[in-house]
Amino acid sequence: MNPASFMEDAVVCFEKYKKLADRAIAQLPAEHFFDAIDAETNSVAITMKHMAGNMISRWTDFLTTDGEKPSRNRDGEFVVAPGESRERILAHWESGWRCLFAALAPLGDGDLVRTVVIRGEPHTVMQAISRQLLHYAYHTGQIVLLARHFAGSRWQTLSVARGKSPAFNAGMGQRFGGPAT
């Protein structure tokens, strides 16, 4: 794979995950932001706190310091602290994403083979980016599932609606000048 295309694709994927999560969060009824479906499941709020904490830790000084910062309180990401609000968590969420995109922006092709460390384990930059793409995709799916669950019948699909695949595929074929498959 061309290094430039890897970086472009990684950024596009991160942007898609953020947009997908944001669209799901926008449909989540406010009264369910802190609700979990059982004692062993995280709420959307907790999942967002965890993702933001991870992003800030991993992407701050990405090339020069261990991705697990000593200042990170990972266990605290899974607790709703007194005084926490939807607004504060949303602001923290946005800070995490800004940190990620700011860290990726200056990276060039040569940086992809550099070594970075996460929890003492060496990774190439490409491996570290792939690791985080997988992690954020996993949690984005959790956010979407919870938001969809709590929105119930008010949910507006974030992808191709049931029963609409043939029309969607035909539109894609027209858009890109080929047959729909």
C-alpha cells in the first residue's frame, strides 16, 4: 500500500467513525445518555469518556512519548463522577478527536515506519494507527447500538435502510459509472 494512501484512508476512516458516533449520539434521548442496559455494560457517556481519554493519551506527543500517559486515569473513565454532565463529556469528546487529528496532520510517508511505544510495547506508526482505528471502530459500534436501543422507534438509520439495498446499489452504480452488484 502506498504510504500516502494509508494516511489518507486512516484519516477518512477516523472521520467516518466520529461522524457515525456523533449522528448516533444526536439521536440518543438525553435522559438515556448515562444509562447502561445492564450492570456490565457501559453507557454512551462512559464509552465517550473512555474514547476521549484514550485519544488524549495516545495522540498527545504521539511520536515522542509512550501512548499510555502517566496522567491518564483509565479506570476513572469508567465512572460517572459527581458533577459530570453531558456538556462536559461532549467537550472532552471533542478534545480527544481534535488531539487525534492534530497528531495525524503533520505525519508524512516516512513517519509510518517510525517506532512509537504504547504501554511499553513498540509499534510502527502504521501499526499504532491501525490499532486505534480498530479500537475506535469497536467503541463506535457500541455507541450506535446503545443509541439505537434507547431511541427505539424514533431511530433514523445511519446506513442503508432495510429493504432499500437494491435502490442504494443502483444509485452507487450510477454514481460511479459501473453496474451495481
